Amino acid sequence: MTTATEITDATVREVTEWLFGEAELLDTGKYREWLDLVAEDLSYVVPLRVTREREADTDIVEGMTLMDDDWDSMEMRVLRLETEYAWAEDPPSRSRHFVTNIRVAAGEAEDELAVKSNLLLYRTRGDVATFDILSGERHDVLRRVAGGYRLAKRVVVLDQTTVMTHNLALIM
Amino acid sequence: MLRDELRQILEKGLRDVEADWTVPAAIINDPEMHDAERERVFGRSWVFLAHESEIPERGDYVVRYISEDQFIVCRDEDGEVRGHLNSCRHRGMQVCRAEMGNASHFRCPYHGWTYNNKGSLVGVPAGREAYGNKLDKSLWQLKPVPKLGTYKGLVFGCLDPDAPSLDDYLGDMKFYLDIVLDRSDAGLQVVGAPQRWVVDANWKLGADNFIGDAYHTMMTHRSMVELGLAPPDPKFALYGEHVHTEHGHGLGIIGPPPGIPLPEFLGMPENIVEQLQRRLSPEQVEVFRPVAFIHGTVFPNLSIGNFLMSKDHVSPPTSFLTLRLWHPIGPDKMEIMSFFLVEKEAPDWYKEESYQAYVRTFGISGAFEQDDAENWRSITRVLGAQYAKKMELNYQMGRGVYEPDPDWPGPGKAFPMDYAEANQRNFMEYWMQLMVTDPASHTGNGKVSDEAAAEALARAEA
Ligand code: FES
Ligand SMILES: [Fe+2]
């Protein structure tokens, strides 16, 4: 069901600022505050892709993903970071979310927007002079609530099939 | 040939692992060790390629690796599983450049030589003009993997044509593999495809961890205990049996911590429990009944995890089964391939719960597994340096604490507690034996038989 929600310049600017604000929370480790931006029916999925021939319908694998979270498991990840034992991110990575090519369209429900954006995520850890870069496209559903938006759904389609970072411990 | 310095390190290592229960740090991150390991370990061992359920139909294929060599593992037109070197016999071009798919033929993009999925060369463009029709196509089929074998759905390949059979190679480990692989009539299904990712760590750290390192869970995975995804006892992985077999294989079989009741048979669905009690031997059923965690490694680089774990901090635990391949791509780099498997006949609710428990705790984003990669990266970096390489690493856990368990109903050498390093020593000892055993061209003996390994050990001890 598509509605005739009009996408105004003001809407695009609000969504852009929402995404930039979200990126800032993630890059400054404010995961609790980030959870406040997430809807309770969250679906957060990083599909698994494989190299297929062009004639294949899709390169996205059915039945398996790289990450498949809901609100409870996201809260678990945040709680984990708050223990003294989250070694994968303690000391924390330094990260930078570069969010571009933002495209805003009407969502399936009247109070929702379908937002696509490109993501370049830079990650470096420790004193080693190397870094990881993840590139992908995000497909978000933002739900309008009083005073802003909540992230109801995110699909992050990464561009690598063999992923060049040692874990997906960062929220994309 | 092994350089003398490497040989000395390894021969001393073989003496030390027996006498002092230590292992030379130099085996972890060293380019020359890695070069030697390619031929001496990966050139001789049976290496996991795929699960049969990944290629159920004729023509289905996946591309997989043994060391750097890549093979098309496919089901041919007659339904037989085959492994072809993914390299054209004309100039060596990859004839298949997708990771998976279905094809009756593989056509080389360079000049168009075309092979069927049995590996036979069936088409040579302009054969009349270019070769006068004199090219004997039967001599130029895709190179087969020298040995291919299947055990309970697992497809292995081996580059050494003189290697022992897969059945002999797996030996007593089969008793334990059955408990994981053979619980149901219709068998297991790999769901989707494996996750693949790269970690700056030596592959042996993954193999060593999974074969016996229950001890690390107390510290590394403490966050999971704090949050209630793992049983509420930081020492939860202590309460088990620690078992190894010949050829470097081993595993840990962990039950519930005292006073913390967990469901029998990993809480698997009723229909599977009914089937497994019929399919497995009474000894296997006895071993499996109290299990909450199984972790193990089939030498060299295939590990198994069968765990009872919650998918988040508010849900009850569900079991899941994962296979993972620690694929070496350098002395300090591996690719991890992580597979999720589930019994084909399990009810849908269990398949879904099991998938969620797996993907949220294990694999690339798994909240449990994340912390392992951190350790292995750090170790690899530190042990690549000249002074660090001269250390001995301590493999002395359990020394003088407990003896082999005489009452254990399964084969292999068993210890009554999983805080142990006997499996790890057994793995490293076998690895070092392979490393010091010269290949056929040097000894006139192409087999890394048990005798050759024993000879190498005797030389080392002399
Ligand atoms: S390299 Fe394959 S046809 Fe020439
Ligand atoms: Fe671990």
C-alpha cells in the first residue's frame, strides 16, 4: 500500500538531520541514546550476499544473514557494552559513519518514510596503523512520532561478500 | 626443504610438548612456517570443502579452497559429488567465477574451452582451424582434487593421493561426529550459505580454541554470563569431558553446571530426540544425553560448535549447530567461513529459534563470538615479532590434577574435566609431526603414515 504522502524539502531536511544525528551518536558511543531512537518493533538486518552470475535473480542469500536483530537483541548488545567484559569493543574502535545519497520516499504506512542512504563506515582500533572500511546501502523505514522519527527497520546491504572486518560489533 | 632453524624449533617443540607441555610461539605467525605449513599440513590433510546439502541438485556447485587452491565442488549430471580444480587446462583461467550456482558446463572466459560438470573438456572453439582437430580432449579434463571423500554429509578433499582414506583419517572422531551429524533420518541442511569474513589472525588460534579451550569462556565470554545468555556460572564450561583422538582431532562435551538444570539432548525438538535415540548407539546416546555444549576441531581447520544459548537477555536458550572453517590466507590472516546447520525434519519453530540463537551469538556479528576475534588478532600481532617468537607458550593445564577418565564410554583419550589442554597439545603435536616429516621427494615415501610420524618423533627425541 503506497500512500500519497508528499515528500517536501522540509521532510528531506528533517530526515537528513536525523540520519546525521544518529551517525554522531554511533560514532561517539552513545548507544543508550541511540536505542531511544529505535522503535520497539525494530527489525535490523544485514543480508548475506554471494557472488553470482548476472543471470541469477539476486545475490542476496535466502535464510541466512550477517546480522538479524530485533529490539531485545539490540538492547542486549548495548547492555553487553556496558559490562566490563565486552573485549571486542573495549578499548572502543574509532569509527566514522559517512552517510550520503539520501533518498526519501513514502513508506508503506502513512506515518512511515522509506529512506535509502549510502554508508561508508571507517573503523580503526588500537595503535595499529590500519583500518577497515565497510561500504553499503541502507534501506530504512523511519516512523514519524511526536517530536521526530523512530527507526523501525534497517537493511544494510554491504558491498563485500567476504567481509573485511573481524566482526560486526558496530551498529551500521 | 625445511630450513635448519625451523626444523630445530619444531623438533624442540615436539620434545617440549611431550616433556614440558609447552608449544613454541614461533609456530603462530611466521612467514616461513606458513610456507612450510601449506604443503606439509594442508597438502596432506583431509580438508573440509562443503556439506552435501549445499549442492542437492544435479549441477549445483560451490567454490571452496584447500590452502590457496580453489575447487569447484559440484554434483554432476549423474548425481555424483566431484571436486575440480577451478583452473582451465589451456592457460589456467578460472572457469567458474561465482561462489555458488547451478551449471551443466563451465565455459572459460579467456578462449572458450568448455568443460562439463564431470570435468571433461567437451568444447574447444575453432578446434578444426586451431588444432586441426588433433587435440585429444580426453587428456585435458579439469584437474580433479586428488582425493575426495564424504562422511555423513561432510565433503572433504585431500591434495595427497597417497593419504590414508577419509574413514581412517577421521578414525575414532567419527563416534563423536555421528552425535552431531547423524541425529536424524533426513540429515542436516546448511541454511543459506556460509558467512565469510577476514580476521587478521593465524588460523591455528581458531582451531586450538575450538578443540579444547573451555577455559577461555570464563573471561572472554563473561559478558554472556552477566547478561544471562550463557548459564549463570562463570565456570559453566568446566563441567565436561575433554577428548582427543589420533590425527590431531578433539572435542569437549560439556553438561550443565551443578545445580543448574538444563534440558537433556541440548533441548532438541522431540521428533529429533526420538530419532537420535534410535539412530545412535547406546554409548553415543549416553554421551549426548546431558550435553549443553559441544566444541571440537577436525584436524586441521574444521571446527564444530553445538551450543545451547539464548538469543538475547530475555529469552530461554535454544540449541544450534555451526561448522566453521579457519581458512589460512597468510601467516597472520585467515578467512572464517561460518555455516549454520539444522536437521531437515526439525519443526519450523525450532529452525527459526535456532537460526536466531546462532546469528545473534555466533558468526560475524555474534555477541558471544565477537570477543574471540579480538584475542586472536592481538595474539597474532604480538607473536609475529622476533623476541616474542622465542617464547614457549604454556599448555600445562591439568598437569598433575587429573588422569585420563577410565569410565568414559566413548573412544579416544578422555579427561574428566574440560578445563584441560590435552586436546590442544595433541593437535599441536600432530601439526608439528607433519611439519617435520619431509614430503615424498625427500624421503621416497609419500605417505604421512603413522609410522612416518613416529619416525619423525623418534628423530626429534634422539
Ligand atoms: S585459458 Fe581457458 S580457454 Fe584459454
Ligand atoms: Fe570463544
